[in-house]
Amino acid sequence: MAVPAPRWPEPAHAISEGPSPIPLPPRRVPVVRHGYVPLSPEDFNAGAALGLSTPPPNVLIQGDCLEVLSFIPANSIDLIFADPPYNLQLRTADLRRPNNSLVDGVDDQWDQFSGFEDYDRFTERWLAECRRVLSPSGSIWVIGTYHNIFRVGRLLQDAGYWILNSVAWVKTNPMPHFRGVRFTNAHETLIWAKKSEGARKITFNYRALKELNGGKQMRSDWYLSICGGAERLRDATGRKLHSTQKPEALLERVLLATSRPDDLVLDPFAGTGTTGAVAQRMGRRWIMVEREPDYCRLIQDRIARLSPPSPVPAPDETPSSPA
């Protein structure tokens, strides 16, 4: 039986304090822009999203996911793709190639944590909120490297999720290891999980994946290139605008595998908006949360360049339900 979509509660019109209520300032009506609604933290926390239709249209929210997720109704999200900070623990920002040119690595402030305990507390909080908003038949993907994925996997299980698969994204063109003291990091790991061990009717489009894979079962090793070329967002000098932008081909496969047209997809760490861009192109609805204002501007520009979303026919199959 399908779970009915929860309704976003109506916003309060006044705050009671003392003998007479204090009227709230007029709520701005959200403006639909290129098929989505952009909301500032102030708009969102003031309840601007609460006046949207149910289920909500595409929404970009500028804010910290630890604060924003609590406003999303329970059991309302069909699919979550999370690309959290990797906690790379870099000890130097001056990493150079053999020719002495500087490597444009991940040294962003959003990837800085005081230690493993700090990172674990952060991870526990967003995983708990994502599980609350995930529908009983929904699923979550989390991507990471050896720096964080094993900690995330343990915390994911501790939170009550049930792991369905781990997938290796094998990079066909990885960045070399310039110091020559370790193996080249040529893959990232994706964990695919459902809300609980007893969850049933999880979307898995087996036949669509088999067709994509030339008539063979889709395996858990995905050979895809890293994001580059015209798809990679860069400034006027050629510098990457985001250090860990994911390729659209990776999100296309995730959404093809585990979502259906008109499903609602959540990305709590939107970055450059790859999840939303691919979801909109594939006829899925999306909510993206991004803390950094510069990245939100990148997302707005990126979505503006997309063609208007068009209906996508449902796959001719009944989704299988992983045990």
C-alpha cells in the first residue's frame, strides 16, 4: 500500500506572547525560477516552504542541513543521495606535482573537523534526520573515500538503516598519486541502504539497468570517468569551482536504478547541484540543501541552463524489492 504524501503544516499567523499575539511579518510568496524555488535560510526558517504545494516542487535551500532537515516532514522523501564532507585530514595545502605545479586538492573549510569524534557527531546527526524524512519504501545512497566511508557505514547501521549494496565507482581517469608512496586512489565507495531491515518494496529498476548494461546484470563496480571537460564548472582562469564535483553519469545511474519518475529526491550536501540537475532532466522532483552561498549561486546558474523539465514515462516494469 502506498504511503500518502504528508502535508506540510500551515504556517502560524502570530506568535503568542503575553496578553496579545504578536503578528508575524508578511511571508514572502516563494518565486518559481526555472522549475524550482530558491529559498534563503531566513525564508525557509520563517516557514516560506510551508506554503508550497504538497508534495513540494523542486526546492533549493541555502542553509546548513543540520538545521534545514528538521523542517522537512517525516516519511516524505523517496530517495536520498548524500555526498558528505570526506574529512580528508590533509596536513598540507602545498601538494605539488613532480613538475612543481600546485595540485588543486580538497582544502575547503567545509571539510575541516577537529577530529574523528567531531566528524562522528556530525554524521550521526544528519543520518538520523535523513532516516526520519525517508519514506518506508525509500532508500539512501552515501558516497565517500577511505577517509570516511567506513565510519559512515558503521554509523549508518547504528542509526537503524539496512545496507543493500556497496558499489565501487572505479575512476577510469583518476588523479595520479604524485608522491609515489601509496596506491593511486582510483575508486570511491557508495553505500546503498534502506530505512530498516523490515522495509519492503524498495525501488530497484533491475530491467532498466540490465538494458543499460548491454543485456547483462548490472554489477557493483561502475567504471566511469571523473567529472571533466565542459561538464566541470570552472572560473575564468580555469580553476575548479568545486573540489569534489561528481559526474552526471554517476547520478544518472543512481537515479535510474533506485527512483521512478516524479519521485522526490533529497540531496543534503548539494555542492554544485549535480543531483538536482540530473533529477530534473530525468523527470524526478528534488530538494537540495547547500550551506555555501557561492555554491548556491552556481546551482542557480546551472539549473537556469537546463531545458524545462519534461515528463518521463515510467519504466515498463514492477520495481523489485531488495530483501
